[in-house]
Amino acid sequence: MVKKDRSDFENKTDQTKMLPELYRTHLKNQLNPRLLTTIEVLVWLIQVHKQVPIERLAAHFPLPIKFESRRRHIQGFLQLPQLSVGLLWFPIISAIIQFPN
């Protein structure tokens, strides 16, 4: 029996669970690839660990740097102006509830 490679299917399935297509499309338009990857990893960590303290996220964040540097990286990321409610999240919320822009 030949085993089929399902990695592409599994990766696509995990990505759609992690961030719905509406979010992913909007985030791709608003963020550079590095920031998009960081937000995807943070969303994944929150979904897996069900906790949001920065220390808990930093303990599991997959960067090859020391814990304290990962914690500062996450704190700095969350304070970026590109992630403000008005610039990034309000357009997503408007699309979800279908307010005209």
C-alpha cells in the first residue's frame, strides 16, 4: 500500500483554522511578510496553549534567541503602530459585519 503525501493538505487545513481567509487576505495587504509570520505564530501559540501572558508565549515562541529577548520581541511587536485598532483591525471588523468603508 502506497502512503499518500498529505502535508500540503494538512498545512492548508491548519492555516485556515489558524486565521480565516478574510483575516489572512487583509493582513497580507497591510503587513510585510515578517510581521505576518509573527502574528500567525502568536495566533497559533494562543490557540495551542490557551493562555496569553507574554511570558508564556515567549517561552514557546520559536525564535533561536534567549527568553528575555523573545519576551521583548513580542512586547515590541504588539506595540507596533501597524497593529493599531484603527489601521488594522477596524477594516477587518467592518468587513465581517459588512459596514461600508
